Amino acid sequence: MLEQQNVARLISAYGGTLVNLMVNGEERQEWIEKSSRLPVVQISPRSLCDLELLATGAFSPLTRFMGKADYQRVLNEMRLESGTLFPMPVTLSLDPKVLEGGVEQVVLSDARNNRLAVMQIEEAYEWNADEEAQLVLGTTDPRHPLVAEMKRWGKVYVSGAIKMLELPRYHDFINLRRTPAEVREMLTEMGHENVVAFQTRNPMHRIHEELTKRAAEEVNGSLLIHPVVGMTKPGDVDHFTRVRIYRALVENYYDQKQTLLSLLPLAMRMAGPREAVWHAIIRRNFGATHFIIGRDHAGPGKDSNGKPFYGPYDAQMLLAQHAPEIGVQPVEFKELVYLADAERYEEANKVPEGTKIFTISGTQVREDYLAKGKQLPEWFTRKETSDILQQMYPPREQQGICIWFTGLSGAGKSTTAEILVSMLLERGRQITLLDGDVVRTHLSKGLGFSREDRDANILRIGYVSSEIARHGGLVITAAISPYLSTRTEVRKLVGDERFIEVFVDTPIEVCEERDVKGMYAKARQGIITGFTGVDDPYEPPVNPEITLDTVNFTPEQNAANIVRYLEVNGYLPLATPPMGLSRAN
Ligand code: ADP
Ligand code: ADP
């Protein structure tokens, strides 16, 4: 091996590299022409997941990022150019600058610069985010997690043959990470003709145990528990926590001879019906003959108007139409609920009227139990699951949060934020204040006010905030943050539950009258350009957690209202009443 490496190094000195290649799951050695001199493109975590699944055959028959003909037909008809059913675009976006000067090959690398593949640029084409979102997701609402993300993708998609240099490296749960070929082999060894696969992106509770066990019994075969560990919906329980739960459950409550737990590095799109069809195709490639599909499969939650993006059984209907073509039979479930008196689970449509039923939603798990440090009931989840969740999700008042002020210049963000900081310090919390003006003197020094620079500034503040909040800290930001999609991106980065958006809703006339820094006057005279509210847009929040009125209320009153919001929502323990006063007063 050492010798081989030396040879490779020697040759690379002459402008080429001898590498171990993975081609369609098989390893072989090949000479890569001057790959060391090719442009290196760092691909996103999403594209990294896609690349791996293309390379291992999980997206079969697709083996490359889609070219225009495939892409267009997938958007419009859910089919590849060849006619094969494939409901989801799998594309690689690039900044067109990378291709300047007629680049023919690029090296694809991960964020740590590990070189993963060499890709031939056979095609580059423009795409339209709104068109893609509308056709694939059925919406352009920025509350859809993929819609917000798509705005940041490169302007062109590229396609061409891919040679893998190595598969992405993992250091966690490596004995549960397997290629489709490896999974198929293990399932064959189990010896059952039928295999039912279970997709999940959530911790498994008793309801999921019930779904999976019923399904395995129904098909009289093996069960493939196949959780997604690539990218799921922002704010989901992280995969480290989830996999510990799956592992504990499979060890303690499932028939080992019939159950296989394997991890899937898929980047979910949260596309509901189309995603369900895609999931079934992927599981067929892993050797499944059946696929569990329940309520609201791959649903992204609610839109800006509070309405679910997809109907609860839309995914079942679309998969049912296409299942014969895929060669995977759906095992459908209506919503399962717990019958309190009979102490068992049942599908909601089979429950007689008037029966006492119990349900706990994912949101309730987080808000009514974990956030309050309350034990989850035994009928709902196994003790192993509850213990792991409680360890990872301490009560809300010990968790980190980000209080994100947004509003026009002079609206009163900094003034209110500073008062809030003092009030919270008095309550014994450590706080970081990231003020837009101050941040521009260090973290974002050198950035201007073009749309790109403003976005970069906000994303930097967002990134730092997400780290602080993730580690249990309290961070307050005060920056104009004028663009809706950028704030949505930041919300995603920080996590919805930790993100408290405070819209300082001061009318522009009032801000202009205050004109603290004399900026409005300069903007009106044209001395400065691109000033928010004058010749650059301010896009107000759609559903902010808090809206402040600075015309009728003082900064002190507004800060006190935010403190009250934190108390009512469990982020801050209730204040001890002053001596001699009872709370009833
Ligand atoms: P996703 O569908 O986004 O992967 P989950 O991990 O919550 O999200 O769901 C995994 C599978 O279990 C899906 O097929 C889903 O429809 C099904 N499921 C989850 N909860 C229920 C329930 N209460 N009743 C019926 N099916 C459910
Ligand atoms: P921003 O940080 O939003 O650019 P600043 O807080 O720096 O705004 O400036 C707001 C200005 O408006 C300050 O001079 C402040 O004293 C004044 N002001 C008047 N009334 C209020 C109020 N109710 N809330 C906040 N600021 C107010």
C-alpha cells in the first residue's frame, strides 16, 4: 500500500495522479490526467449526499447529476428522458464563473477539501428557482425549507460523467452505513422473499414501532429500518441522537433475525408526494419489495398562511399510482392513534366514535415534555428513547435562543436591544449582543451594502448566532436584515424553536424624522445609494414572533414585553416577585 502511495505521489509530480476509483460501486485503479491542476469545486452538503447516492447506485438508473433533457422532463412529467419514472431533480449547481475559459473537467470536493470525484462538464444550463419550486414542490412559499435554500444555489446546473475518487468519509456509526449492494446482500442472507422498508427522519416512538412491526407481519418478511441521516427538515432531531435511539430500540424490541437497521445519507427535499415516490424508488434499489407510507409522508409542515403544504394522504395517492411501475408495493397506514382504555394503537379511521384517544405530536414532545423537563409517558415512547431525548434536549430555560431584531435603520433595534440586554443580565443569563454596526467593524469588516454583501453580513451573524444558541447561550442581534429569504435562511440555521424574530415595525416617516445618523438625509440627496427604505427594499417578516410599536410604546415598555414573552414561553424562569408582594398583586 505504502509503495502504491509513493508511486501515486511520484506520478502526480508529472501532472497526473494514480487513484483508487469507485465506479458504480466497484473499486479500481485509474490514472487521472492532471487532476491536481483541475479547478476544485467545493460542493454543498446536499450535493455531497446526492453524489454519494449517485455513485453507490441508490438513485439507479440515474448515475450522474441531471442534464437539461432529463431535468426538464423530470420537472414536467416525473420521468427521465428515457421515460423511466423519476420524480425528483438531482442537479449540481455552480457559479458560472467556475466554468469561464472553457473548463472541461472539475474536481468535486467536500467542505474539508477532500477530493471526491472528477466530473466531465458535458453540459451547463440555466435554471429557474421559481419554476423548479412550483413544479416539484407545488409552491414558491419561502416557508418551505427547500424554497428558501434554492435561492442560494449557483445560477447554472452542470452535468457529465463522474469518476469517483473516493466516497465521502464518515466517522460516526460506520458499521450502520452501507451501500445498496451491501444492504441487498444482508437482506438476501436473512432469507425472506419480502422486505418492507421504513423511512424516517424522526425519533422512533411506540407508534413507529407499531407501524413497522405490523408491516413486517403483513408482508411476512424482513424489515429494513432505513432512517435518513443526510439532510432532513431544518430543526429536526439530529441524526446522532436519532441513531442512538434506533439502535437501542432494534436491539431491545425487534426480532434480530428479521430486522436490519441501516442508515441512508439522503438529502431530503421535503417534497411530500413526489418525495414519497422517490423514497420508494431508492428503497427498491436497496432491495425492498414493500414500502411503509403513513400520514403526511415527507411533509414540510405549514406554509406562511398556517396551512399544510400537502394533504395528509396526497403522498399515498401518488405512490399508489406509480407503485406497479417501481416494483415496490406500498404498505399504507392511516394515522395511528392510541386507545387509552384498550391500551393499544389503532388507525384513526377504525376507531368507533366517542372512544378516548391519546396522541402526542412531535411539537408537543418538544414543547410540553422535553422543554419542561417532563417525562414522556410509557404508552407513547420506550424508556430508552425518552432517556436519550431528555439527555439531548434539556428543559427550555436551560437552552440557547436567538432574539433577532429586524427593521429599518433608526427603527429602534439597538436601543431596545440594549435595554433588553440589561434586563436579562439582571436575571442571571449570559448574553452576546451582535449589533449590525459593531459587527461591521470586525466579523464583517470590508463588506459593503450590495445585496451580496448584505446577505454575507447577515449570514455571518446568523452563523455565529446559531453556534451560540446551539451551545445553550442567549444571543441578541440588531441588524436591519432587510431580505425575507435571508432571514428565513438564518431561522433555518439557528433552528425554528430557538429563533425569536422581533419586528421593530416603525414607519419609515418616523425613522426618517429621527434620522439618528443623518443617513436618510444623505440617501434622499443621493449622497449614498442602496439605502434600505429609500432605494433598496425592506421586506417585512411574514409571521414574526414579536412585533414592536415604537411610536406608542417606549423602548423600556417594549423590552419588558419581550421579557414577558420569554417567561410565558418558558425561555426564562418567572421572576421572583419583589419582597412583600405576592404574585397575585
Ligand atoms: P417523514 O415522512 O418526513 O420521513 P416521519 O419520520 O415522521 O417523517 O415518518 C416516517 C413514516 O412514518 C412516514 O411514512 C409517515 O407517514 C409515517 N408516520 C409517522 N407518524 C405516523 C402516524 N402517527 N400515523 C401513521 N403514519 C405515521
Ligand atoms: P436601529 O438600531 O433600528 O437603527 P436605533 O436604536 O439606533 O435604531 O435608533 C432609534 C432611535 O429612535 C434612537 O435615537 C432612539 O432614542 C429613538 N427612539 C424614539 N422612540 C423610540 C422607541 N419607542 N423605541 C426605540 N427607539 C426610539
